Amino acid sequence: MRDRLVTVIRPCVAFALMAPLLGAATARGAGEESAAIRIASVKVRTTKPGGAAWDAGGGAPDLRVSIEKRARPAGEKFTTKVIRDTFEAKFRVTTIRVEDGDEVEITVTDEDAAGDDQVGRLKKRVTAEMFREGEAEWSFGEVLSLRLEFVD
């Protein structure tokens, strides 16, 4: 009787019942790992490379973060709103979806009326390991810390 009950359950239903026990990566299938990138926060140096202030009169930068997918399909881009007069901004905003192996370009900018200053730019290939860890933290240019989270 027990064997008969198992044969009545359709394979897709059985998999759906077992997927939570097998883990998210198995449920998505091999080679299909992907995640949305959430920009959590950015922290920048208090001065430009030469020691000058970011803004006229010694003010803090007006920070904006852009992230662009460089492959499959290229050109998907997201830009945060500007957080004014700060060296450390918290965004908690979900951006583009990426797959294992995609390359992204991240640009942190100080928005100015007379012309924006690039704080830092980074090209990085995302990996399934990053998805499993759930977050990444990088330092580049005048960026002391850029924290990203990988979410479903």
C-alpha cells in the first residue's frame, strides 16, 4: 500500500515537497544560480586623493552608486538616489538580477552641480559562491567599503 501511494504522487509534486529539504541551490537547479544585487551601504574616504574636500567649502560628498551588468544581456543598469553630504550612506535597495559568471561594473560618484567626481569604479565577476555567502564587501578607488547583498 505504501509503494502504491508514492507512485500516485506526481514527480513535480514530490520535488516541490522535497526542495526545501535539499537547499535553495538544488531547488534552482545546476547552472541556474542567480540573485538580485542589493546595495546595502557605501563608505568613502573623507578627502579626494590629493587631500582636497569632496565639495566646495569642505563639504562631504553627495553619494550615488550605479551598477551595470556587462554581459547576458549587457546594458542593464541601476542607479541609486543621491544621499547628500555624507561619507557613509545606507541604501538597502535591490537592483539588477545577475547569474553566476556575469560581470558587473560598479561606480560610486560624488554628484556636484559643476561636474560629478568619480569616487571609485570596479569591474567584478559574480560567482555562485557569492550567492551562497549572501553578501560581499569591496574596497576600491576612494571607496573604503561597498557592501552588497545577494537576494532572491
